[in-house]
Amino acid sequence: MRWTLKPLPDKEKIEKLAQDLQVDLTIANVLFQRNIETFEDAKNFFRPSLDAIHDPFLMKDMDAAVARIETAIANNENILVYGDYDVDGTTSVSLVASYLKTITPNIATYIPDRYAEGYGVSYLGIDFAHDNGFSLIIALDCGIKAIEKVAYASEKNIDFIICDHHKPGPEIPKAVAVLNAKREDCTYPFDELCGCGVGFKLIQALGVSRNQTIEDFVPYLDLVATAIAADIVPMNGENRVLAYYGLQVINQNPRNGIKAIIHQTKKTVLTITDVVFIIAPRINAAGRIKHGNYAVELLTEMDFD
């Protein structure tokens, strides 16, 4: 193994940071290595605040996504919330579907079968939507490279909204909206959200016209924190804030599905490491053993008993 060491920062800058934070020089040096170079940087890192959550409409196509969903709600259209069978996908579907159900009853979920359909948007899923009268599919944690499948859906008069975090290819699907901070033409300030994080930005945007603030969406952060932990996305920037508050929800007032998992573990206080190695594998197991939709049913269950 070859270690590549970062160049040592300016000694005076380290001394100033150590003085400002009243910490040892060694700690200041470690912080500098992690791009924490000022008191304000350190404050944001050690004391995450909901004030640091970005305006969701900074994400390209967010206005188009919200407009299409609002039209679907107004016209009583059936909306299919679609996502992969892994932790990020099932938490994403659970989050968006559970929020939309507070606005309209015309919501259903779809998780592709791991063995019959594989990852991502499937033709079987689109056929299911067509056969059951769905005119809008919201794809979460997948879809950024589903060029042909989005075109296939369009032929069947089904619109797509894509919420993804994987790196786009040279062509973007011709969907109504493609929410992905990794798009070259997207200037959203943070591009390391997981799929559930992008789904969270979507419901946050939908809440604006309903006079909802970020505090109204904190109860959904147990799902977002679980996805952040499971997907091993960088635990900095907006992810750090979402994970910090999400972990509080997990420990204080989690949704019934997560509460049931915690109940089985006999643990009283969970760390983010516990989320990675205790909660996430149990959610992931559904798609591996039988079907990922069991995870969605668990995470959206209202009755603990």
C-alpha cells in the first residue's frame, strides 16, 4: 500500500485555528487535512444546523418536477413511486410515497424484483404502470441512464420524474424532470446526496406551497439518515446535517418499521455505525431473500403491533 500524504498546511494557519478553537495543534492539523480551516467551518462540522439545508429549487428541473406532481394531484392522476430494492431505493420510495399520501390517496409503490428485473427502471415496471392506469412514475435512486425505457413509457403516455444521484451518461433521459446534482448543467451547491436525499429535496420543494418549513420534514430524516449510512456517501456538507438530525429521530421517535428493527436488537442508543451494520442490512435483506417491497411495507407501516 502506498500512502500519499497531503502537503502540510501553513503553520501560522494551523496555530490560528488551534487558538480560535482552543484545541491542540495536532487536532487543528487533522481538521485542516479535512478541509476545516476556519472557526465557521468547524462550527458547521461539529454543530450541524437545519439552517444549512439548501433551497431545493436550486436543483435543476425541480420547478418542473413540482409542477408535474401538482398537476397530477389536481387531476386525480395515479402516481407510481418506483425505486430499487436496496436500502437507498426502498427508503427513497417509503419517504416520497408516505409524504405524497398525506396529500392524495392516488399513490402506489413499485420495487423491481431483484432476479426477474434487476436494478433500475424495467420494462416490466412500465408495463405494470400502463396496465394499472398510472400516468406518472417518480423514479428514485435510479433512471439516470434509462434513455430507452423513458422513451418506451412516453409511447404509453406515462411521464417520468427521475430522482437519482448516480453519474449521468452523455445523454439525459427525456423525462419531465431529471433531478440529479451530478448533472453538468446543475449548479446545486452539494452533489453528494444519496437517492433518498434527492427524494427528500423533492418533498421539501413540494412543501413550499403548503407553507411547510424544514422543521416539518425532520420526522422523515430517519429514512434519509439510514440511506446516507447504507450508501456510504460522504458524511459532510448537507449529508452531515441530514444524518445528524436523522440519527436523533432514530433514537428518539423513529417510524414504526425502524422502531421494530431496533426492538429486535435490544440496543438503547444507536450510532451511525449501528445504522450501517444493524438497521441497513435488515432492510437490504428483503430484496435479497424475497422482495424489496417488504422493506417498503415495513418502513411505511403505521401500526406497530
